[in-house]
Amino acid sequence: MKVKKIIPILLLTTLAGISLAACTSKKSNDKPIETNTNTSTTTQESTNESEGTFTAVIDGDVSQNETVDKSYRFLLKDVDSTDDPNDILPVMKNNGVVLNLEKSQLPDDFKIEDYKDGQKVKFVIKGLAPMTASIPPQVAGNAVKSLEKN
């Protein structure tokens, strides 16, 4: 009978000892861990702010999208770069690219009829532009700084 009483007491004592040991463990570091996030943030910002300059040929006529903003759709082929710090040319080189641009991103004297099939253009992309996985890829309009005749 004594053995039956000793086992629960022994288990209870062991659990209490483990709990106390875990709760009162000595803290080796009272200071919060400091990380230098400024370096990575600065690097990311400078990558995002770098601009790439590209040339291409209009493939087909420029069209106006039937969206609320009435943006313009430029299907471009034969894309090449004069400055590509983010190395995005390979994505656009094989199948071309589609740019959906608002009027504010185009020259002040923009007329849709002046941009015809075969016309060479120059465009500037801000940072590492988000693109669709479609063929050809589409660049988000807010990633394009400008487009003009070349």
C-alpha cells in the first residue's frame, strides 16, 4: 500500500520540479536582439528606384482599353535595353511585352494615330517591375515612367 502512495507523490514532485526549473531558468541575455534592418531596406529601395531604359517596336496598332481609366495598350516586340540594372530584359525579349499606360505617362502631344505598327519607341521602367506570367508578359502601368517615339 505504501508503494501506491509513493508513485503519485513522486510524479507530482517531479512535475513540480520541472515546472519550477523551466520558469526560473537563468536568462543569459537581458538585452533585446538588435538587427540592422537599415542596410537591407536601403538596398531594397535603391533596387526599386533604379530605372531601366528599353527600346522596342510596336506590334499592331495601339488600342484604348475599355476600362474606367481609358488606358492605352501597347503591344511591343523586338525589345532591347540601353540600361537594364534589374536584368528584366530576358523576360521581355522572347515574346515581347504589353504596356498598359495612362495618358499621364505619355508625351503631352500624344495622339494614338501617331503610334503605328512598326514604329520604334523608347520606354523607361521604374525598378523591378511587377509583370504577369502571361505570354507576352504585361507590365503594370504604375511601373512605367514614360514612353515616347524613338
